[in-house]
Amino acid sequence: MAKNTKKISDDLVQTTKPTKEIKAKASTKKDVDQTKTKIVHNKPSLVQSFDPTKYKTKSVGKIVQVLGPIVDVKFDENTIPSIYDALVVNNHGIELILEVEQHIGDEIIRTISMGSTDGLIRGQDVINTGSPIMAPVGKEVLGRMFNVTGDAIDNKGQFQGQRKPIHRDAPAYDELVTSAKILETGIKVVDLIVPFAKGGKIGLFGGAGVGKTVLIQELINNIAKAHSGVSVFAGVGERTREGNDLYHEFIEAGVLDKTSLVFGQMNEPPGARMRVALTALTIAEYFRDENNMDVLLFIDNIFRFTQAGSEVSALLGRMPSAVGYQPTLSTEMGSLQERITSTKKGSITSVQAVYVPADDLTDPAPATTFTHLDGRIVLDRGIASLGIYPAVDPLASSSRMLDSTIVGDEHYNVAMGVQITLQKYKELQSIIAILGMDELSEEDKLIVSRARKIRNFLSQPFFVGEKFTGRPGVFVKVGDTIRSFKAILDGECDEIPEILFMNAGTIDDVLETFAKQVKTK
């Protein structure tokens, strides 16, 4: 979906198939002209012409070797580019970005390409831009979609605003906020069981069709409304179809204008997939540091970041480490994750989808990711099948922020009470399935009744789902969430049917509906 190239012009797109002009004189073998082939190169509609005059540099090198996405370039001794500098080469009128990864000696540097190297030849000129890859920043990026090099890929014209380098150090210690603060999301099950830390990192686990996208959309909507925050979505190494669907779903849900999207999909070279998360993070950092905002950064999928790094490492000739991963795995992951934090100016809170290869939690890729996460949200297909959305499993989900010293004693005790009640209900389900409810003790019957009400009450109508469900969305304050679940645990709602708790906002909504039913009877 996103080719890392810039728009040539408004010329019509020509066929990608080469046309052949064959001239043959058949008198003798000597007279037969060699076949003459004229290549007509495809000009994608989202690229710009190669313009060497816009790069203020005196450093020009020559390509000496092309090995797939790896390109070796020779420079003069006094003009060798720095590591991570972006180089530009004219690939048949299309601007191709290379990033310097190694100095291999004899004035030769090794680069990784951000796009296809098809068509490059030895001896071509390569221009050093003198800076790393530059990501678009500022409020102009909201509602826009970019690729790893910052080219707009949404057919709305190229971005003309400010840019910042994608490589930078994590904030200094004296800039960090050490106190733990909760980021209110307005989603009951998240705020109660998996409270987000400002500047924290949450792992999102869930299969297809259990509501990940809808949950992401609601988080984007609520953060924008409650905290005047913005969101940045990084599509790292996932399917182009999913990115396209997500873009149109954001439009339908009305959250696109609060979001910037950056994609490096699985059909793209490993260099693009490895750096696209940094491009998205740079956009988020600008909102945090320059606009003093609370930012949500979504990364889907963080495993693909590691996978792309493994491919690049092998191409660069590094000796693989455990299970074939790059020896720099921890360093690369840390350089990304340590930039996602709270500072005195604002915060970046990250939600990262995590793919676990073969469900092996000891695999180095997910294991390295887990060390950086503050919590995890697990979406369960069984809960979704009951019509309970968001389908968050309150027993499998957890957060280090759920601590009495951080959230307070009341919040902690209510959350623990909810989990204990649901766990007891889970243990009783096998008995109910075999013997039925009548064989339970009165105490166990009460636990089952309250657990079912809690289970139903964890559901919530979303703003982004209003047009599909017909129910208006609800933003529930943390205080109302705690008060509502405490009322259920204390037995204040034992007389109310469990069905009334489904898709309700606060306990006041449930009591109001119950009062209306009693009155009509």
C-alpha cells in the first residue's frame, strides 16, 4: 500500500510491462540486429520526481554493489556519511531512500534500502542528505497517512510542513516524570482492571474478530475528548488489506481527524518495516514535547519490528543469536521503548499488539517485549460470543498500576473483589453444567448471581459503535466505575435482573431502568 518513493509528477501511470522494439534483417546472421528493448518504467501516482537540487550537500558517492535491499556505496575519504544518514538515489526518476548502517572500510559504506532496489546499477550517483530520515510533524499530520520516509500515501497531496529526524535519544532523566499517574480512558473494564499509566506501555493480545480495532478506535476517541489528546497509529509489517480497512473504519467512526497513520506493510523491504515505528514515534514525540499533549501511540504489530530487525541483521552479515534473532535485539527494542514515556511536558502512552510465535512466551522476541510492558489486555473470543463488548478477559488481563499505593485502597479493593468473584464463578461453572444451579448452596448462588451481573456490567456502549448498535456511547469516570462495581459487590443490586446490567453506563443507569420496569408493572 505504501511504496517508499516520492511522486514524480502528474503524468499518467504507464504500463509496467516492458515494450520491445525488434528490428531484424534476415539476410545473414551477421546482418541480424540485436534485439532492442525499451523499458517503460511504472510511475506510481504517489511519488515525486528525483530533484537533486533540493539537497544541500557536496557529498556524492557511487554504487559499487547491490544485494537485494543492501546497497554498498563508495564515497571520497573526506565525505563519508555518518551512521543513520539518509542517502538518495535516482532510480529511473523515482527517489529511493537508503539509510547508512555500516562503514565497511576502503571508503565504502553499507546501506539498507527503504524501497525496492530493482533497476539500480553499479556506478550510479548517490547523494548524502546529511541528516537521518525526516518524519513529518505538527498538527498538519492529523488525518493524514504516511510511509516510513514521510511521504503522504492518502492521495491528498504531499506533506509540505515541518520535519524531524527519526533517530534521537530517549529523554534525559531530569526531564522524566517519576510519579505514576493514571490515564483515564472512560472504558470501565480498562480503568478498573487494567489502568493505563501515563507514559506506560500496554500489550494488546487477541485474535481476529474479537474487537481489537473497535477498542483502539474508542481509545482514540476518548483520549481526544477527555484529554484533548491525539493518537498515532503505526502499522508495522502487517497486511496491506488490514491497513486499508482500518483507514476507512477510522473515517466512518469519525476519529481520523484526531489520528495520524504511518504504515510499513509486510510486502515492503525489511528496512521500511524496521524504521516505520520510529517514524510514528517521532510524530508522537513532537506532540508531546512541542504541544504539551497526552498522546496515544498504537503499534501493530511490535513482533514485526523485531522480525524486520532480524532480517536486516542477517543481510548485514551479523552473527545470529538465540533462535536466529539479531544479537542487538535488546538494544533495538530498548531504543524504541525507552522513548515512549512521560516527561514534564506531556506523555506518550503506548498500546502494542503482540504476536506470540507458536504461542511460545519464552521466544526471545515476545520475551524481550514483555520486559517493557506495564500491563496487558487480553481479548477473549468466549466473552465476545456472549455479546459482551469490549471482550476483555478480566482474569487474564493485568496492570502493574493496579496497586493500592497508586490507585488508592478503594479502587484496589473493588478490583480485587471483582476478580475474586469472577474466579469463584469460573470454578463453579463445571458444577452448574453437570448438576445445575439448584445443587449450589445459597452462598454460592449469590456469588453466581453477582458474578453474572459483574460480567454483564463490564460491557459498555462505545461512541464509535453508535451507528451500528443504535445505543449512544458512554464515557464513564473512574470514580463512577468504582462506585458502581462496589454497589454490586455489597449486594445493593441483588434484586435487579442481570440482563439490565448489559451495555449500561453507570449503576445509576441500571437503577433508573429497573425503576421504570417496576413502575410499568
